[in-house]
Amino acid sequence: MTDSPTAVTSPTAVSPAVTAPVRERALSLPAEQLPAYLYDLGALRGHAAAVREALPERVELYYAAKANPEPEVLTALSPHVDGFEVSSGGELAHTAKAVPDRPLAFGGPGKTPAETAAALAAGVARFHVESAHELRMLAALAAERPAPAPPVAVLLRFNLPLSDGALRASALSMGGRPTPFGLDPSEAGDVMRFLTGGSCPRLRVHGVHAHLASGLGAAAQLAVAESVVSWAVRLFEHHGVPLHEVNVGGGMAVDYADPGARFDWAGYGAGLAGLTEDHPDVRLRIEPGRALTAYCGWYATEVLDVKRSHGEDFAVVRGGTHHLRTPATKGHDQPCAVLTVAGWPHAWPRPAARGDTVTVAGQLCTPKDVLARRVPAPGLRAGDRLVFALAGAYAWNISHHDFLMHPRPGFHFLDG
């Protein structure tokens, strides 16, 4: 009745394979310390190193901190990336503290004057300008800096066209259609003339930024990169200005239905190498977030109850989508594995699944609090543990933490 968890992975559990450090910690934590986020930092460093190795030397790799800004994650990534992209004054201050003296790029719509002034004071390496108003605000604030402050490097973010195929393939599109992101291409002439006409000597137009879509595979990402670079080259040639850099954004696909699949970094890197050879004077930059950190994070929890409703088994777990919002917002099933636990410390009977599959729900008072549907888990019982994979990006940090005021999860950074 008082056995501690001595489980092994259920032979019928779905993918993914649970890494050894995650399995050990998920089983060793007392039930009262669940749910918990478990981050395998060794796996993160290995993945980031492999991504960097796959990219040409002249392609800069920045990490989009919005995907997961935990200081330990930023620190683990720091040796493998060229810098960090931040999208608010809060992210700027947080990232600068976590990984001091690393290059930062400041992006995102709706920058306030205070945030922009703070970024200038922090010596941000690049400003991704989203609108003509934002450009004029930046020019005015940059002009207030005491001499001899160097010119501020500006990348103009444009909402460029996307092919119908790319729009259909993307999980989320920020470009190619009306959106609040970036400058309309019709404004390109006006902003280029503003930057090159001598009225804002403290700004230097450095290049173009175009993060247009998320969830694309390597071939589609490469096609988007090629079209963005070609468009930028034509724009800068037309205005007689040297093009130094093109940022083609992030959005590399992460497949929640197949957690063992990975973006083809080798193929993408080879394609980018050809692109840099065609444009030897232009430096490329990419800014992945999810595709770098999703795989290192796991959400571990305990089954509280197993019940049957209208012929279907449900497992109710500690926590839920207020801790791991991604499956609710993206409408997918979060991949998970079952860790069976032999002991049952209570006097009352232990409920168990009757069928071969269960739907996993959380503790919230809403039918939308579902983490995964029809998970193969015959015999799943209360007291067993579930670990949800691909929880290293856009998970805790975008979740509605305080709904129903359940305890917050623990955080464990594993380096074994």
C-alpha cells in the first residue's frame, strides 16, 4: 500500500521515448510535487549543437526567447547561438540579465517609446522595425542619444507575399495576408527614402526581416528564404544601398503528431549554403524558437482518477491546460508516455481504465481542458504517471496559470 514509484514505461505507451534523466525524475518525485516541468538540458545542448553544425558559417542563429525564456534554458543555448531575439522590454531586461553581453535583436509589434529607449540604452544589436510610425519614433529617440553613439542598425520587417502552398502548409501565418505584423510592401519606397535621405543620420538601414509563417518543413522554409532574399536584393539595388543582412525568421516545423520526427536541418543548411554563395555580400539570419527547445521539455504529472463516460475512458490528472496550454490552443493531442506505478498508498480501491485507450483531462471546470485524446494506455490506473513531450516551448510561459488557483508546477533542470 505504501510502495514508492518503481515503474517502467508501459509497453503499450505511445511515443515519444522518454529520456533517462526525465524518466528518473518523473518517477522519483513525490505526488505532492507534481505536476512538474522537467527540462533535459543535456539533450537541449546536444540538439542546439547539431543545429549549429548543420548551418553554414555565414548564417547567424538567433534564439527567439519568447518560445521559452527560462534562464537555465537561455544559458544552455548561449554557447550554440549567435544571439537572442526579444520582443518586449520585459524580455529584453530578462534576457540581458540571464545571458549578459550576448547580442540582442529587438522585434515585435507595438513597441513603446520607453521600451525602445531601454533597448537603445542596452546597445541592442538590431532593431526590427514593424511600421513607419515605429521607424520615426526610433529615429527621434536615437537622435537624443549623446554623441558619439554609433548608428543604430535597422532591419525593416515586411509582410511579403507567400505562395498559396506555403500558406496552406503553415501552422500559423504572420505574412502573405492582412496581419498586424511588419510593413506593407507598398511602403518600401517611402521608408527607404526616409532612411537614406539624410534626415535620420543615427539610423543605418542594414537589411530586411521577414518572419512570414510557422510550421513549415525544410523545403518550404528554403523556398520562403529564397523569395525573401531575392525581394530584398531588388529593393536595395533599386535604392542604391548596400544590403548587409536578411533575416528570414523562424517557424521551423515541430510535429506534435510524430514527436520522433525532426526538421531537416541538414537539408535546410545545405540550401542556405547555396543561397549565401549566390549572394556573397549578404549575411543571413534565422530565429528559431520552438524548433530549438520544444524537445527538451516534459510535463510530468500523476493520474488522479480514471472514469468511464458514455463508453469512453477518461484519466483526470493533476494540473492541465492551465499549465500546458499548447494542445488547447493548437487543437492537437500532446504526445505522452505512461509510466506505470506498482504501489497504491490508499485504503480505497484503485480505479483503472476498462478499454485500450483513454482521454487525458486536467482539473479545470471546462470540457476544453484536454491534453490528449484516445491515448493507447490499457489498464491505466490512478497513481500512474504521465509525461508529456514537446513541452519545452510555448508551454508554461503562454498558459493561463491562475485559473481555478491550483498550485503551480515545479521546475527541474536536469543535467545528468
